[in-house]
Amino acid sequence: MKTDGLMGMVRMTLLIAACPLFLHVPLLALPVFPESAPATTSAERSSLADGETVVSTSDLDDGVTSVRGMIRVDAPAASIWRALTDYDNQKNFVPKVRESGLISENGTEQEMFSVGRTGVLFFKKTVTIQLLLKGDYPKRLSFRQTKGDFKLYRGEWTITRLEGVPGRVLTFRAHIKPDFFAPDFFVRAVQKKDLPGILLAMKERAEGMAGEIHGAAGKLP
């Protein structure tokens, strides 16, 4: 009995000593994707050059869905960035977004919220999400959920050039896991249905802004 008691105390001491180590592990580092542009096939580049959207999804471990969407944008990078960070007005030009807005910013990060209606067939759901965003102007805008209807929602927008594609390519990449019941095939179906409209909205907004004089609005260091 004395031996069991001693071993129990040893185990408890080791557990307590280990706790500070876990407290120093970051929950999520930004960004979460490689800095290099995602690989594309010749068929995808041809579709982009023709003005089409390219969307693909795949299943990852633990019920996580990976999604990528791309579209050609005939506008300067600054205009595309301005459309991406126009949080207060996204409810006015992004399909299915009912409410949106900037919550806070500190010069290096921004926090925004969005409320949207999504779904396929007979299943419809209102989804609320709050995102923390960090940018590398005007190339890369990384984000992760801080509050909302997802167990995991993190990813990035990138603005790049792609050989064989005029203009610039706007790419959305994310890892998604809802915090409500939704089979993997449903999540994939929603992304394939909704993402082309979001990409097209960003394209039209950026191209419409291209002739304007650009200030520093929405810019993140």
C-alpha cells in the first residue's frame, strides 16, 4: 500500500510539472499553408485563362475537409486586397452573406464577423463565424476562426500570378470542420456550390475598384 501511495504521488508530481509545457504550445500558428502557390494542372490553368472558377475538395483526417478555389482577376493586387478586406460591405456583394463587419484591428491583425445562409437541397442553415486575420499585403491574407459554428475553420486568400493565365489569380484555401452534424459529402457539396459565387463576387468587386484611387483602407502590415 505504501508503495502504491508513493507511486501515485510521483505520477501526480510529474503531471503537475508537465502542465506549464502544454500551456506554452500555441493553439494555431498563422499561416497554415506553404508560401508557394498551389500546384495546378494544365486543364486548371486553361480553365482559369478562360475566366472559369476552379474548385476542388478532399477529405482529411478527423472529419476535416480541405477546399481550394481559384479565379482569374483582371485587376491590380491592391484592388483585390481591398475587396477581400472590405468586411463592412461584404454583406452587400458576397452571395448568401446576411451580415458582416469589422470588429477590431490593432495594426497587425484584424477581427471580423460574418453571418450567412448556406446548404444544399432541403438542408439549410444559418452560419455565424468570427475570424482573426493576419496579412502580408498585398499577397496573402491568413485567417482562423475564434468563435462560431465550426470546430475548425482556418486558411488563407492569396493573390499571385500564374504562367499562362492573364491578370492575377485569387486563391482560397481552407481546412473546415463544422461544429454541427454534417457528413463529409455534405460539406464538400456546399463548398462546391457556394465557393464559385464567392470567388466571382470578389473578382467583380476588385475589377470594379480597379479604376479607383487606392488608399490604405484594409491594409495589414
